[in-house]
Amino acid sequence: MKILVFQHVASEHPGSFRDVMAREGHEMHAVELDEGEAIPPLEGYDIMLVMGGPMDVWETDKHPWLLEEMAAIRSWVKAGRPYLGLCLGHQLLAQAFGGHVELMEGAPEVGISQVPVQPDPLFAGVPPLCTCFQWHGAEVKRLPEGAALLASSEGCGIQAFRLGDAAYGLQFHMELTHTTAAEWGAMPEYEAALERVRGPGSLPQLQAEVEENFAALNDAAHKIFGNFLRIAERVLVGGVAV
């Protein structure tokens, strides 16, 4: 399958998902929207994968390409095509379909967490408490009409949802590699969120926590992304995934 990836900063890429793509022979085309790269015609792709980023969905004056991106997401998902959004990509899906995103009431959520997930084909084979990674200061406050809530936690009420048969948003990150925390910690916006939650100089501790939990993170990541690819295959051949 041909996978169209929207990126919002170079260091937030598909990460370990690329291993699954390579193993299964899928082709990835990344568009770096923050660098001014244009969204290509959508007809040539099978899957849309939208990554995270340091900007917020309402910053359309500062990042006007967010409007074009949300229009592309609406067109894609309305056509029933497979979509997976992570963090900002999760929020963009909600916002594009009439949901609402705003800053979290408390401090940003940063670090390893255990998120309870609901039964869904996306989470087949994943433990009921999914080991994942958080780094966000905004959250989806209201789901789009007709969306199914798939995961919620005390710190963030909407951690995952499904819209239709094959469009998914995950607030949490699963795609980590061994260098992800260091790369994200080098971005001023992310560094500020980290220091607000954990204090100055806390990046090494965060990296250690990622390493300690990396096996569980990577296993869940491969299962979730593999499940999503199976859902996409069923939808693309005319079946119903859920």
C-alpha cells in the first residue's frame, strides 16, 4: 500500500512504524508541511498517516497550511479511506469534523503512561492497559458527532477515538525509537512542557524511563500499526473493518 504521511516537524516522523512498513513492503511518502511542501493529489495513496507537532490546531494564522491540511483530512475520511493520526494528527481529525481542541486545564502530560483501551480491532493483542508515551499540552475536549471513544485516562479524557470504520486518532505516541525523547527534548516548545512538568534538566530521566519501557512500547506499537494496516486492507478491498 502507498502511505501518505503528513509531518509537522522533521523529528516527528513515523519512527518505528517504518520498520513495519519496510517488513511488509509498503511505500511511504512524507510531506513536511511546516517546510512549505505541498499536499500532493490524494488519489494516488491508500492510507493517510498524520504525525504530531509543536503547533496547535487553532494556530491557523501562524500556520495557514493547517487549514489546507484539515480540508485534506476531511476529504479523505469522508471518502471512508483509512486514517491514523497521532497527537496533533489525533487533534486535527477531531477538529476537522466538528470536535473541539483546547489546552489542558492542568499541566502538560509528559512521559510514560498506562492507558486503558477499549475493545477494537486497532487494539487486538494489546494489553488492556497499553504502555504508551505522552508529550502534549492540548487535548480533544469534545469528540466529533458519531465518534466512538476508545481510550480515556484520568489525565486526559479522550486518549483515542474512531470515526467511521477506519479513521483513528491516538493522543498518545507509540512510534518511538531509542532517540525520540532526545530529539523532541531539543525542541524549545517540548523542552518548555517537559520542564514545566518535571523541572529543569529532567530529559535524561525521561530518556531512562523510555529505555526501561521500550520493549513494551515497541511491542504495542508494532501490534497497533500492524492492526491498522489490516483494517486498511479490509476497507480498501470493500469490506468493513468494525
